[in-house]
Amino acid sequence: MPKPIRPEDVLPDGVDRTTLGGLEVRKGAVAAFVANVKQLDDAEPGSAEHDEIVEQLRQLVPTLRAVGVLDVFQPRSAAVAELINGV
């Protein structure tokens, strides 16, 4: 019978990164992605801030895939879904 996986089973205390699916994954990457998605709504499209947020999101997509987030969740925002599918 499967047992629940706790955060410390994935990253023990004091460890900031791990390798999943051949990709180095940094602690905090999923939270950073979520925070940036939330900020995207407040950034004016075409502005430097908007472009920086979009670029950061693009850089984090491979991590979301490696962790498996995109296997179990899909974004509510069509723009974010399009961004993810474009990476």
C-alpha cells in the first residue's frame, strides 16, 4: 500500500535542491511560479515588468514538468496555459 510523501521526504531539512527527471530542481520553484502568475495580472502587457515575469515563468516551466505539477493541475488562466504549452 502506498504511503504519503512528506515534504522532507523530497527535500530533507538543509537541502535546497534535488534532481528530478534529469533536471536540477530548486526549493521554492513552484511557489515562485505561483507568485509570478498572480503578479502577471497586475503587469501591463508589453511593459518591462510583464516581460520579465513572463520570462521567469518560461524558465520555471521545465521545473513544474519535472516535479509533476502539470500532470495533476492545469492553470485557470488561458494565457498561462498558452505560455506553458509554448515552452
